[in-house]
Amino acid sequence: MLIFILVIVVGLVSWSLHLMQEAIDQREFSLMLAGTLVAFSAAAMMGVYFLMGNCVGYMAQISHDTAYRSQPDIPITWSAEDFQEVQAFYQ
């Protein structure tokens, strides 16, 4: 997934640079603004990717800890007396 997002970000950055070069050649402010907005969208995309990765990792850790803590801490042990009671019940 990271490779796919990196390809998209590299494409956005190259498109942004192309727009800015055209803006300089044609002396157009709107193309420079468009290039800047595309560059910001590429940066925002990477920011969201890293923030969501940390958030999902944190939530997965919480889920794992909760599942672990929901298990009883008391080990199940059988004594000879318990075993005799079970035997007596089934006889």
C-alpha cells in the first residue's frame, strides 16, 4: 500500500513542478497557484497516511491488550478432592 501511495505522491509532485514551470514560462499566477495546491495535496496525503498508520497501530494494540486482560488471571487447577467429586457425579 505504501508503494502505491508513494507512486501517487511522486506523480502529484511531478505534476506540481510541471504546472509551476508552465506558470513561469507563461507568466500565469493561476498555474503557480494550482501547482502549489497540488504540492500541498501531496504533502497532506503523506501526512494522513502516517497519522492513520499510527492511529490504526495504536487501536490494534489497545484491542490486543483488552483481549489479553479479559482472560481470567486465576489458573484452573484440579485437586484430588475435585476429581473425586466429578467421579462421584458420573457414577
